[in-house]
Amino acid sequence: LEIMIQNRMRTSGCSASRLSRRMLRTAAGCAPLCSTRLLGRKQPEDSTLHRAGQQRRAISGMLEPLMPEAASLTGAIFTESQHVLDERMAHFLSVAPPILLQVVFLSPLPAVKQFRDTGTTGNVSMMPYTMMVANGTLWFTYGALLSNPTIMLPNITAIVMGTGYCAAFWRYRSPQASVAPYVGASASICALVIGSAMILPPADAKSVIGYLGCGVCAAMFAGPLASMQSVLRDRSAASLPIGFTLFSTLNTTAWLGYGALVLHDPFIWLPNVLGLGSSLTQIGLIARFGTAPPMPFSELSSSSEPKEAIQIAEPKDTEAPVRSERMNARLRAEA
């Protein structure tokens, strides 16, 4: 019976809840016809309440033997539906994170264009771009050790685009920009990851790279927070890339679901929890201070002082007319 109903549901496209309602309507329609036989006596015709009670008892007596079979059938139907839902969700979580990751890697393009237009990087930190290269190298290697193309292939874009962003930052760097520490840290991480994959056994290499990825991934998404001091000082979040921050929020949410629900791998979902918290912090700073450029200190001080105070602060030279009269008298005397 279960096999017949499941085949019927697949061929007709009938949902589990609709099929259950159809079965109950059929059983309820058959019960009044058999109530007289089940009770074994003639029903009184002058008592409506009595007939209704007899019908209810007849339906109960008819459905009680069928309840175990109906429960098992309903459980099988809903288990099959849940299995189909799990497959669709797993497929979605395997496709959506790599696509969102590509958007994240392309989101710094407007910032790089601004570097080229203005000729300087301003207060922007180089940390997100160097960490993008290190993060891409790390997770590409981790995906190769797991033989998982969902993790491995998208990070090729991180390596290529991150290298290009670092080259653009180096070309248009401002005099106060710090470059050498970030480049050195990124090169050290890449060397450590590649060396671990080549020297250590696969199981140990996965653990080492996984623990290292938890820190590097969080540092990548927290990179714009390196400008937090200037944001609080200037009361402007212009140095925080808003596109990168928004897409980082979506990306970390998707990878969090993939790591927790599909792979059950803490090395995947744990760093994305930290990255999601960092992205939400950046969104809070942008919402609080806005992305307008900070006002120069001279304009800020001049706009904050009242004009009357400026006029009072300027001393008046009352002896100037007297000196001019004396100078004129001396010139006439000499003439």
C-alpha cells in the first residue's frame, strides 16, 4: 500500500497533505453507510442527536484499526518529502557559496578604480587585499586535500584578483600607507600552507591548514576594521568599502550554512561565524557615521566657532589714526 501510494504521489504530483486529506474524506464518507451494520440495530428516526452519536462512534470504530497503518504511511511520505528537500537544500548550499564568493572577490574593483582616479589610496588599509591572496591559497589547498571542488575552484579567483589588487595598491599607495608588514605576513602564510601540504601527511595537513584558515579568514573579513581608529576620529566610514562589506555578509552566511548543514566541518563554518560578526560590525559603523568624506579640520573649526567670537577676538588698533596724523605733520615740516 505504501509503494502504491508513493508511486501515485510521484506520477500525479499530489502532495502528502493533500493525499492524507483525500484518504480521510474517503473514510469519512464510507463510515455512515456502514454504521447500521457495525452497530447491529436499527437507528431511531426521531432523535437527531442519537443518530449523530452513533455515526461518530461508528467512524471511530472504523478508523481505530487503520490508525497504525495510516501513521506509518504518513511517516513514510513525510520522510520521502524531507529527503527530497534535503537534497535540494544541499544542492543550493553547494552552488550558492561559490557564486557569492566570486562577487566578494570582485567587489573591491570600485575601490581600485577610485585609487586610480584620485591617484592615492588615502586611509584605506592594504590588509584585505593581501589577506585575500593568503586566504585563497589556503582554502584552495584545503579543498584539494578534501577533493572538494566547491571549496577548491572558487579560490582560484581569490589568488588572481588579490594579486592584482595588491599591485594596484602598491602603485597608488599614499605616503602613510603600511605595505611591508601585510605583504610579509601574506607570503609567510602561503609558504606555511604549501609546505604543510607537501611535507605532512594528509590528515595532519588538513588539521594544520584548517586551524590556520580559522584565523586567516576572520582576518580577511576584519581587514577594513584596521581603519576603525580613523573612522572614530573623523566620524566618517568613507574608508570602509561598503560593497565588500555587504557581499561579505551574504558570503559568510552561505558558507556558514554549507559548512554546518552539508559538510559538518567546523573548519568551514567556524571562521565564517567570526567573519559574519566582523561584517555586521562594519555595517553598524557605516550606518552610524555614513560614507561621506570627512570634513577638513580647518573647515570644522571655522564652522564650529561663532562669528561674534571671532570679531571680539580681533583687537582694534585705536592708535592708527593718531600715528597717521603725526606722520603727515612730519612730512609737511620736512617739505
